[in-house]
Amino acid sequence: MAGGVRFGRLRRSLALGALFLGVTLVMVRPNPAHLGDRLPANTGDPALVVWTLSWDVHAVARHPTGYLDANIFWPHRDTLAYADSLVPLAPVYGVLHAVTGSWPLALLLLQLALTMLSLGAAFALARWLTGRDDAALLGAIAYTFSGFALAQWGHIQLQTLGLLPLAVLLLFRVLDEPRAATAVLLGLVSVAVALSSLYYGLAYGVAAVVIVAAHGLRQRGRVDPRVLAMLGVAAAVIAVLVWPELRARTRLADEGFRRPLVPGYGLHGIDFLRPAFESYLWRPMEHALSRADEAHRFFPGAVSAVLAVAGLVAGRRRPRIVAVAAAGAVAAVLAGGARIGPVRGPFGLLYDHVPGFGQARVASRLAVVTTLAVAMLAATGFAVVAERIGDRRARVAAVVAAVLMLGELAAPVAWADLPHDRETLAVYRELAQRPAGVVLELPIMVPHENAFRWATVEAPRMVYGSFDWHPRVNGYSGFVPPGYEDDTVLLNTFPSPPALLRARQLGVRYVVFHAGAPAGYAATRYGRAWLADLGPQPSTPPNGRG
């Protein structure tokens, strides 16, 4: 009997997995002819993610205690902490890259896996809240393919959406049935949320506070001591594993690494009417509204919105969905930014006084919790309808609603070629054969002159640099270290005497010329680039900054 039950569960899990994979492929539509050639969206942030994951695999295996000292922006320290470290995703990416041997294909497979994780985790949370598979499926679709999710297609760190509902589900389980194993798992998933995406870590932290507070109110302040103990266990796991990056980010904040608040990055009510870019169904509505970037696209879809309203009305007597809705409402207020109209918003206070918020300039991204709340309310709304019309009609209604959701949420997804031919990689393969030394690649992009060009030129160079892992003066990330922009302007005059002097002060041994060797300076051509060796410098660092 027990074996039959286990087989039934396995068959159900496989069927759901196949369904999630099919839905993912329909919505993403990767071109088989270019699986190993293209990155999502562009060669800026996606290439940064490839480099980050590659560095994680390299550094954790060779010098784990110094993994935050990445090989960019030499000689500055803790440069991995300039952006999300993505350490929790590194083992999966490392295996995928080892099997495929391709940066773009490994990233694509990882992104597909993250999309399926989002579907699975949102399904599990909605199933737990409603008790119905059909309602859970609609909630999973509404969350995973929302306007926000598809608009962030090029930000792979923001595709870790699935970790958020998984953490919320585990938090509810700890509150309902406090067990040590669940508490430890909650701590580990919470760490994965925080280290994969700073924004999601902050959003989840706020949601967790609201959900725990709602639980305390429901218990009239008489919280089970075992619950408090298990929350303490989860908090201890989080503190221990997040501490290295928290310490580095705090140190960077003390050194002035704070991202300026931009009023335009706050959430606006009209953002809930903006679908993903060039939505197939809702394109006229998108074009009728003022043009906005990916930070202002939170359209949940008409079907989800109608069901969510029904869920909000019917779920007011369901404590769990009320807690999720409250977390979504609080997140929406915080996502409004430092100022909400003429009034200073709560986000401004957190930005000034709470670690982490000072490095979050796109406040609207905190509304990811609002997106989750809307999806769970939609699942609740359908569950209420299903109870009234019966299971047979509910199954048909669920299929129709799912098709409508997928149709209205569908939008084109962009791709960009990452050159990795023999000519492009020749100089990096040569560097891998050379003794350790600091590398300067010229021309070096000046960040303030063209941010997009800075990203799409320097980030691929970082990926190519994974052949040798020599420290680089160059870099691209979420921050620019002090003095870097001045150095870029000066070094671009190489081999002028001031530029050569500055290069030697930085300990540069190798200079790569992507625009041809400058007259009067010895260099050897490798592929499309020239390589000059200035000779060993004092205190030459080892490969990978070990």
C-alpha cells in the first residue's frame, strides 16, 4: 500500500514537472540553432552573471575564505560584493558548464531551471493555501510569468523568483509545526534568497516580519515557545552564512558605496497596468501609456486581477492568505520609494538606517512580494469559484483560465550574441599560459560616458578572463570604486608617460590592445588583439587573487 502511494506521488511529481517544462518552453521559446551562442537580453548584466557564477566556482574551490576578492577592479578588495554574489546558484551552474562547455548554454539551462523552480514553488505555496491543484497551477502561472518577471528577462539574478514562495511556505510551516529540520531548511532557503538577489532578500525580510507579526496577532501575543525557538534556529543559520557578505557590504557602505536614490525608480499605481515589453495581447495598452523601463512593469494580467479581487473578498477569513496579502500591501508601500507624493516614504528611513537598503536604488523591485500576493489571491479566488461550480467544471475552467493567462502574459524575449570564436578568445588563451600578473585591457570603458557600452564591453571581457583568472584593472558591476573613472581616462592615453607610470603603480604586467598595438610599443598579435608584457612587477598577485 505504502509503495503504491509513493509511486502515485512520484507519477504526479513527474507529470507536474513535464507540465512545468512544457509551459516554460512555450513562454521562453529558445531557438535550438543558437543555444550555445546567445545570452538573454544583452551582453551586459547577463555576461556579468556568467562571470560571477564562473568566479564562484573557481574561487570557492581554490580559496573559499577570499571568494569576495574577485579578479576585477584591481587592486580594490571585496569586489564580488559590488553586485549579487549568486553563490547558491554556483554549484548548479558549475555542473551545467562542465557538461556543456558553453557559457550561454549553461546560463540558459540554469534560467530554465529557475523558471521551473518558480512554477514549482509557487504551485506548492498556492496548493498549501488553497488545497487545490487547479488553483495552485493558476497561481504559479500568474506569479512566474507576470509582467514583472518577463520584463526582468535580462537580469538573471531576478529570475530567482522561485526562492521567495519557497521561503514563505517554509516560514508558514515553522509557524504551524515548529520542527528543527524545517527551521534549518528555512534558514538555508532564506540565505539562498539573500545571496542570490539583494532586492529579493530585502523584500523577503520585510514579508517575513509581516507574516510573523500577523501570526502573533492571530495568537493574541501567546506565541508557542517552540515557534520562537525554531525561528531562532533559522535566524542563526541565516546570520552565520550571510555574515561574510554582510560584513563586506557594511564595510563598503562605510567607504561611501551607496547607490543614490532615484525618485523615478519608485513604484507607481499605473505600473500595474504596464505589461512586459511588446506584449502580444496588451501591446496597444502598453503603447497608450507613457514609456517606462523594466522597473515599472507589474501588470498581473486581466484574468489574474479578476481572480485576485475575488480572492481578496473571499479570503478575508483565511488567516494565511490575509498574512500574504498584508505582506504584499506593505511591500507595495515600500516599493513606492523614498517619497510617495509629497510625503517621505518608509523606504527612505530604511535606506538611511538599515544595512542593505542603502545599496538598493530600484525600490520598485521590492513589489515582487506584491506580485506573489496577487498570484496567491488569484489562486484563492479560483478555489472559491471551484467550490461553487464543482470539481468537473472547475477542471475545465482551470484549463481555460490557464490558456488565457499564458496568452495575455506572453511577450517576446530578447537574445544577444556573445562572441566566443577562436579569434576573440586567442589572447585570453595566451594569457592562461603566462605567469601571474595584473592585466589591463584597452581601450578601457569610462562608466559615466556610456553606461550601456561600459556594461556590454567590459562584462564579456570578464567572462573571457575566466580562461586565465589574472587580476584585472578593468571591471563592470553595480558600483564603481573610488578613483576608477579617473584611471580609465588616464589609462586610455597609453603609452603616454603618465599612463605608463599609472599602469606600473597599479602593478600592471600585461596590456591587451583591442584596437591595435600603439605605435612605438612592442606587442604581439593574438587573434584580434595585441598583447604587451611589461615584465614582472613588485608584489605580483597570484592568479585569481588567491
